[in-house]
Amino acid sequence: MSAWRVLGMLGVLGLVACEQASLPLEEGSDAQGHSAATAHTARANQELAQRLPLDDPRDFEDAGRGLIAKPNSLVVKMDDGRVVWDQDAYAFLDQDAPQSANPSLWRQARLNSLYGLYKVTEGIHQLRGFDLANMTLIDSDNGWIVVDPLTVVETAQTALDFARQHLGDKPIQAVIFTHSHIDHFGGVEAITRDNPAVRIVAPVGFMDEAVSENVMAGIAMQRRAGYMYGRYLARSLRGHIDTGLGKEPPLAGTISIAEPTDIIDHTGQTLNIDGVEFEFQNAPGSEAPAELTFFLPQFKAYCGGEVVSRNIHNVYTLRGAKVRDALRWSGYIQEALELYAQRADVYFGTHQWPLWGRERIVDFMKKQRDIYKYIHDQTLRMANLGYTPREIAERLRMPASLQQEFANRGYYGTLKHNAKAVYQAYFGWYDGNPVNLDPLPPSDAGTRYVELLGGADGVMDKATAAYQAGEYRWAAELLNHLVFAQPEHEQARALLARAYDQLGYQAESGPWRDVYLSGAYELRHGKVKQGTALADAVALLREIPRQQFFASMAARLNGLRAEEAAFKVNFTFTDLNENHVLWIENAVLHHRKAAPDATADATLALTHELFLKLIIGQAGLKDTLMSDDLAVEGSRLDLLRFFRLFDNPDGTFAIVTPD
């Protein structure tokens, strides 16, 4: 979710609150202010519905196949009462698509709303709909092998308890982490607290990637993830309905991690895990930096992890991340076709529902393979003809053989933004046009565009005409200039919010819908007031190497404020027998793991646990520095001056208005 990676993902789990509405609710709007679908939107959605076989029952048959039991209600809470997971909130999906939702996305949302305990094949069961990802149980000689123990301990425990209720109380012999995204490992403590010695299998690089991916950019990423996953939206006909990959990330919960005992570092590697033979494929740099898939010969079953899924995945994810390699990704699917597909009677993934029948599996995997290669090859073809990213995204079309398959639709990733990702991977952000080399920032450009278009009234006239004509992209572009030039202009914000509503209602991608509707929500209600809550992730944060925290700290140093600074500080972790030297030179923070430097201005001696409490906000910096909970050699005042050179971003910045 997918995921979703350490601090970026933790932001989705964090508590948020928004300012009171600054725009009055308009007639016909829902409780959050979202306007009704216009005739243009209704017509666009109806036309799409007519082009697709939305009444094809095969996906619903597959998604419902093997159901053993489902809870009457599936709401998971923490001990303090916070809601972690609420499958019941999606009951409204049990109806035909409304005008305010793309009918293809609505169909996917209904499929992803099916939940319960399912038999995949003899000896393999899945718990689906207890979290964003699936938990898979494989029968072994003495119990179960668990594949991907979900995002948080609370959902994992709920899923396991439900399985034991219906399948018996089998001991867990091993856990397999298919990849390094948090929705596939964060709930592992539900297993390890009863059996700390459980065998844990993971792809090479798992721990490094799981605890470090995007720590440096985590604050901005969590803010953007809130948009991508509709964190602030109601679950409703005009709000969030699905991510395309599953319902949503958990709303809260305890995140954990466990050190692997077995590492998969090459394709063809085999393991016998409690009597079950596994053939592994190592697929790093596909959907995740560390990822594997596997084949089970005795079950004739292939687990595709997240290398294949029932949608176009993200070559670039809207929350922000390093671009993935579409060509390499396609190559892994081809490799799996050659190694496993001709022997598999069933495919199952770590999201969504399985597929049965060798011929169908081969066809599915070939088309998944060709999605990524087609986007890659056609993007480069057009780039070499001189087209820019925007032009490529606008011109690129899928061939009919891929376009009509629901598993190849853009429910999560999209053709447009994945093409831009391929361009970025090869050419970077610059499209070659000198005008884009040093463009004006949004507020400056907005001021000049507004003036050019005859002032605010002129922009409103033109944007209103575009909106009434159903040209919502153009209306949004015009209004964005006015909002950045004059953020207090209520009519501009209101009309831009309505344009974003319509773009969201027409979007086939769950993240695109959520991004548009989140923009509309922020225009109406203001930016969030409360950022990331990290206390529930202390078990994961404990595994992050101290060097990475200091590297992240360096990226928060305010360069202009530190222009004349020349501090040197020792950080001594008394319980780890470890010291780090930090120093500022030329307005840059450097750090190295080394013995204490005798020339340091101050030495801060503290335990790793106290350090973590500072990070998660359970201990205040000023009070801690002045307390007896740690030892300080040198000037405490110098330490305070040192720490005051750093920004303390809270992830509440505005996105659709000037901050």
C-alpha cells in the first residue's frame, strides 16, 4: 500500500484534525461540503459504464469463492478506544454506482469490500478485508505458516483469532514477509509475543528497507499520504470508497517488526519450512526495494506477492517515493511465468482475491507483464520523438487487449502518472523546454496570471464558464492561479473545490479520487492541525539505526539560521555503548559513529529509550535537557542553542493553498 513506508506510512496511521470549515456549506452538498455530481460528470461515468462489461460476474465469483465464514461486524479498536479498522463503514457500497463515483472504481470497491475467511485451495486459507493487505495461512506439518501478518498488531490478532475460531488453534511455525512495506509486516507481534522463536523468512535487504525507506522525507510523505488514501474524507457516496488495492490503511494501531531468521537472496532458492517445500523468486526493485514471490509445488500454488495484482500498480506512488523500474518489474513477471505459471493451478496475492485455472493464470500474468513493459516502451518511444511528460501522458493509450481487462485497469496506479514516472526515471524532472527550467513559484505566477486575465473577476468569469461546460481540468488550472494569488478569495476556493469534486467523481483510480476530494476538503475546511502520531510505532522506530535519525536531523537544519554556527556535540547512548559525533560546518550538519570527541562543545549521555521518547514526543527536549534523566558535559545552554537551529516540521502544511 501500499504501501506505505515507515514514517510515510505512519502518517496515515497518525491522528489528524482539521480546522473548522471556513467556507459555508452550499445547497445540495453533503456533510463535508462535497457538491453533487453535475450532468457532465453523470454523463462521463455513464459513457464509461457502457464501454466496459461491468456486469461480468467472474471477478465476483472468484472473490467470493471458498468463503468459510465472515464476522457479522468487523470493527477493530485499540485498548484506548481508538478505531483501528472499520469494515462496516463500507456498507453503503452494497448498491449500484451513484453518479458521484466512477462505475469501474465502484465495481472494484465492491470487490475489495468482500471480507472473511476463505479457502484458497486444500491447505491454504486467506483472511481478506481485515486490513489493507491479506493474511495467508499455509498448513504445515505442525501448524501454520503465515504469509504477511498485516499492518498493525490489532488487525493481525483479530484475523488470527477469527481463523482459530473456524479452523482450530494451530501453532504458528513460521512467518513469511513478502516485502518491505509496512502493511505486510507491521502486525507480526501478534505472532511473536506467543512464540518469540518463530521462524521468519524475508527477502534480502528487508530490515534495512523496512525500517529506513523514506525516513528522510517522512514528514512530507505522510502529509501527501493523507491525500492519497483519503485520510480526512468520510466513507460515503461522495467521499472515500476504496484505494483500488483494498479499502484503506488502518486508522491507528500498534506497529511491530521482527528480525528475519532466513533470507531469500536469489531466485531458485528453496526452503523446507515445517514440511512444506517453497521455491522462491527474489524480485528486488519491483513493487518494493526488497520483495519476493514463491511457488508451492505440493499445492500447485503461486503467490505473486505484490509483483502482480488485480490492477495497474504504481511505478510512482502519489504519496512520493523513488520511481520504480517498470522494465525490471515486467522482467520479473516474465521470469515467474517461465518458472511457475505452467505448474500453478491457483494464484493468490497479498492483496485482493485469487485466480484459479492454469490457462487463466498464464493469461493474467502475461497481461500484467505487458502493462509495465508497454508503458515503459511507449513512453520512451514518444520521448525520443520529442514529446514531454504531459504530452506523453495525454497521448498514451492502452491496446484493446489490455484495456478491456479489469485486472489491468488503473484502480491504483494509472497509465498517465506511470508514464510520467518512466520519463522521470530516464530524464528527471526537466522536460527540455527552457520555460520550465526556472518557472515562477505558484503564488508569483498566480498573481501575474490573474492580472493578465483581467483580475479576479476575469478569472472567475472564465473559470465559471469552463466549469459549466464540464471542462473541470481547465477550470481547476485557472482557479488554482487565483487561489494562490488571493487565498482569501472564497468564491474561487468554493468553485475550485467543486471542480475537484467532479474530477474526483470521474476518477477510475482510488488514489486520484482521494487526492481530488482531499483537495476539495482542504479548500473548504482548511489544512490539518495535528500531524503524525508516532507512539504506536515505537517497536519499529527502535530498529532504525541511529545514523539514519541523525541523517534525517541534518535535513532539518535551517541553513540560513546556522550560517555562523560551529557547534560540535557528542551523543552517547549509555545502554548501547555507542557514541555519535555531530558537528555543524558551513551550515551543514555532519555526523559519524565514533568515540567521543574531546573538543566537543557538549556531550549528551542518554539511553536509547529516552532518545526514542524524545522522537515520539513523550519527552520534551527543553525539560529533558534541564532534568536529571540524562547527563550533560559542557554547556546545556549551548545544547539548547544547537537544537534551536533545527526546524521541527509537523506535517500540517497546506497543499492546495499557500502555506
